[in-house]
Amino acid sequence: MDTENDIIDIVAKQAKADRATLKRDTHLSELDLQSIDIIELIFAIEDKFDISVPYNANDLNSAGISFETIGNLVDAVERLTAEQHAQKAG
Amino acid sequence: MNRVVITGLGIVSPLGKNVAEVTARLRTGHSAIGPITTIPTDGLITTIGAEVRDFDPAAYFADKQLALLDRCAQFSLVASREAIAQSGLSFRDGLGQRTATIIGAGVGGMVTLDESFHRVYAEGAKRIHPLTIPKFMISAAMSHITMEHGITGPSFTVASACASANHAIGVAFHMVRSGSVDVAVTGGTEAVFTFGTIKGWEALRVMAPDTCRPFSRNRSGMVLGEGAAIMVLEDRARAQARGAEILAEIIGFGMSSDAMDIVLPSATGAASAMRACLADARLTVEEVGYINAHGTGTVANDVTETKAIHTVFGDHARKLAVSSTKSMHGHALGASGALELAATVMALRDGFIPPTANFIEADPDCDLDYVPNEAREAQIAVAMSNSFAFGGHNAVLAIRR
């Protein structure tokens, strides 16, 4: 899936991880990501998909979205893209 | 070494435009956090802040002077007038050379910078106001204080992000204590409510969507504030000789650097600065009754600060009152240390402890007495005020009633 591949690309780049080792169920906490990296990751995702991600560094479950695994990120991005791009079109 | 006392205080804050107003509101636990009104918020995710409302520059400044004054310089000039008037000092009679002016600012003339860049880049202006540079430079607010009051001694601005004002006051304290100067006009100022600035803060993902709840469970981050607090420091012997009213004595100043992360705090660094302050003040931990915390309302700061307080104070930590007045006046960045020391001075003077407002539920990781929601009547003799800044710069002041 495009979204999943794009997100894995972004995560691999930010975490300096081998892309081949990243899967949907990879936990972000297993990767070498500091809190600044998470913020930059979210920024890269917002830029790439032209969406607004309601991530608050003080709350790991911002607006009911979990950021624990790559799969969580993919699901969140797909949902946000559908919601926000539909709004723009409508 | 001289002893150093505060003989004048002036404040322009989201809680009020003079010391009496601010003190009254601190006492009621009034939070000045609300919807942002000084700029349009369309397109911003963060629409709340603690602003200085209904501030009419024309009420304080003639047009010609106003042309030179960024909002942060307006705040600090008004505050300096109140402080210097209270001190009763005049600087034009020779005292000027023996007076230092040391002001803290995190970013300085952001409103001017923002407007000027907008004119150049967005509006395509071919020219901008000739006084743009002297208006936005981070030292401008300090310059205007020296100019208006005729102060001809050492003068400069101190910048260390959220610790700027504590550092400025600390350096001024050192200079009066050592006898380099007899008097110092010091404090901090900040005014950063611009569209672009808030976009920058949002990107850090630490802004609270609802309000600032330091130490509370489910706190969700910080809320920006603005304002200025200026104080007159004086050699105690000199102040007593002339019968000046003494508001408080500054008894110690401690500093440290985390040397760790550009945004995350360190309990080790914070503890180190608090210990340095206690040592400088020759205080035992049991002598401290109240700490005005850095308490930004982020998950990171409040937990780290709590740990640091436990480490330094041991068993006495549980007997301390610890509150964050950022819950009421927001995080005023380079002015925060000054606003918070001012609150602490008035608290000791008037016999109350300002509360931590907006407190809903205790967080198991933050287990101290945070004076939730209601101010407490108490005669505190010795208090400390913490500033722990981005970049890991820690500055702690101690005062005695």
C-alpha cells in the first residue's frame, strides 16, 4: 500500500533504521527515536500527506489516536487523510 | 559583600497592569488564560493564551517615543516606572553611574520583527520603517529604561530562553552584592503573540489545548503568556540609611546547565541549580517554606521538577508548598522569572501562598503539596523561585521576607 510504504520510508529515515526491518507491528519505542525525532516524524508525515496530525507530546493518546506502532501511524494517516481531504473537497 | 534588597517593584502582566492588581488576582487564584484576542487566530490550532489585555500604549507614551517601542519595550518601560517610583530613587544626580540595568528577554521585539518581515516578504514593500532595527533588537527594552531614567552605569540584556529573567536578576544581584554597583534595575520582558510565533510553538507539540494545569493529572502542556516585571535592587545598608521601604531581600542565586537536550529538562541539572542556590544563600533545606516552581504544565517538566525537589529537599520536600503561577499568568518565556519572583516577593510580603490554578486531579508522579486552586494564608520567611529553560539552563533565586 502506498501509505504504508511512504510511512515506512519516513520512519526509516528518521530512525536511521534499515527499511527492510520495519513492519506494521514494529513498535516505535523499539527504534532509536528521541522525543524530538517523534516531533520531526509527525512534521514529515503532515508535509507528505498534507494533513494535520493532532499529536500532543504530553499525551500519548492524542484525540484517540495511538502512536505506538507503525501500523497505528498508517491507520491514523489514512483516517485523517480521508477526513481532511473530504472536508477540503466538500 | 553587601546584602541586597528589593526597594521597588513594577509589573505589567496578564493578571494586571500594576503590582496591586496582580497581587489581588494571585490571591484569588484567578487565571488570566483565555481565548487569544490581540491577533486573529484563523489557521492556528492554539487559540488560547495569557495576554496583557486592554493595554493602550497611547495612555503611557507620546507618539514620538512610541515609534521606537516594540510591545515588549512598552511593557518593561511601564513596569520600570512603577518600580523606580516606588524606590524613590533618582538616577540623574550621580547615582546613575553606580546603577546597573540588566534585563532578561528570550526573543525581544518579535511583534516588530514579524510585522516587518510580513511587509517585506508578503506585501512586497520596497522599504520599511527606518527605526525597525533599533526597535526589534533584543536589547532595545533595556536601552529605553536607561534612556528614560538617565541610568549611566553598566547595562545589557541577558538571554537564556525561559531562564532569561532569573539570570538577569541573578547577575544584577551579584553586581550589587560585590559592590560593583550600588543599585540595579533588573527583571525581564517578553511579548510574542504573533501568528508566526504561535505556529512555531505549535510545531513543538507542547501547547495545551485547554489550559495550563501544572502538576495535575492529564495536564496537556503549556500556555504562552507575556508581560514584564522590573525590580530595583539596592545595597541593604544604603536602603536602610535612607529609610527606603524594603520589599524583600535576595539571599542567594544558583545556576547550572544540563548539557543534555535542547528541549527536555534534566532532574540532575535542576537539582544542581537548587543546591547551588541553597549553598549561596547559606540555607538549610528546612528553612525554605515555599518554591515558586518552573511548573510549565508539560508532562516532562512537572515530573522532572518534582523529582529534583525530592532529591534536594529529602524529607522536607513534603513540608514545602510548591506552586506554579504559570497556571495564572501563562509562560512568559524571557519575562517568566521576573513575573514569578515578583509574585513570590508579594506572597512573602502579604502573607499568602499563590495557588496552582486549574488543578483537577493529583498525578501519582507529582506528589508534593502544590497548593491547588486556592491561595493559602501563610507567613513564609524564605522562598525560592525556579527557572529551567530550553537548552538545559537552570537558574534559581532565593529571597527572604
